[in-house]
Amino acid sequence: MRSFTRILGVLLIMTALVLFFWQDIRAFFTDIVNDRIIEAYENGDDNVNVNILEKFITGIEPGDKQGVKIKDDMAGIIKIESAGISEPIYYGELTEEKLRNGVSMLESTDSLDMQNVPIAGHRVEGAGIRFNYIDRAEKGDTIEIITRDGKREYEITDIFEVTPDRVDILQQSEGDPQILTLITCEDYNPDTLLFEKRLIVQAEIKSDS
């Protein structure tokens, strides 16, 4: 009986520790998987294996039995050093699966060659992944978009909040310099369980190599 009580006590302590540090554990494993995805993309690989434990902890959804598909689904990598962001970018259309796996463009017709490139990402409470720390970025900071064809640098020109119905932020202005429009949730209302605003970060291209 004493042995059972001790084992139960140890299990309860371990469970409490896991719950307390869950977001840190999730961020740690997500960073590991992200690094593998980014490295595989840079190496020209087609898929990245995700084991059962990684899938359970991170919520990342393998596209098929071979793992996370990157050859056809992944457009590039976004890096914002000032906000600690290094994330895979997936082609649209936007789905919950892609938001679990990284950040994503909105529509199936979107591309990184549009004049106004929309990229959406979740904010994960308490975890330094996806766009969670994007509010640490400031005007003048650099955003890098890395593809298999090269690297583009953008300078953040504006950071502001909008209501979810503000589709004008996605307007294409042919002939103007290319911009990024990064979109994430803001202003969570615990009564409605909804995010009532969107945080927008816009950046203008400054180099393309």
C-alpha cells in the first residue's frame, strides 16, 4: 500500500509539473520541429517526419504518412529577429492545420510575388511560437522572407489594430513597392471567447537577393 501511495504521489507531482510548465514544453518541442522543417526546406527535402509525441505536444498535423509536406505546401520562411520569430510560411488557402504548423497566406491564389502579401499566424498564449511575440517588433525593424530562390528584406513601416471586417488592409496597389501584411489576433474577450481585433504589422521591401 505504501508503495502504491508513493508511486501515486510521484505521478501527481509529475503531472503538476507538466501542467505548470506546459507552455514552455510546447514551445520547446515546437522550436525543435520548426528547426527541422526549416532545415529540410533549405536542403530541398520534400517532407519532415513528426513523431507521435511531437504531434501530441505541438499540435502540428502531418499532411500524410510521410510527415509534414513542404515541397508543394511551403512557400518560405519568415524571420523577425526583434520578435524572436522564425516560422514556416505555407501557401493558402488558410486552414487551422496550416496555422498549427506555422503561418500561412490567406487564399490559394496568394503568392510571395503579390504587391501586398498577406500572412496570418496564431498567437499562442504563454508560448514563444508563431506570431505570439510579434508585438515586440517596432517600426524600422527588419523582416526576412527566405525562399529556395533567395532572400528578401522588408522594413516595418506600420503597426496598428483593426476590427476583423477591415478587408481594405489586403488591397493590392499595382505599381507601388511590395509590402507584407502580417495578421494576428488581438484583444481577447473572455466573455465572448473571441478575439475582437486584429493586430497588423506592415513592412515594405528594401532588398531582394
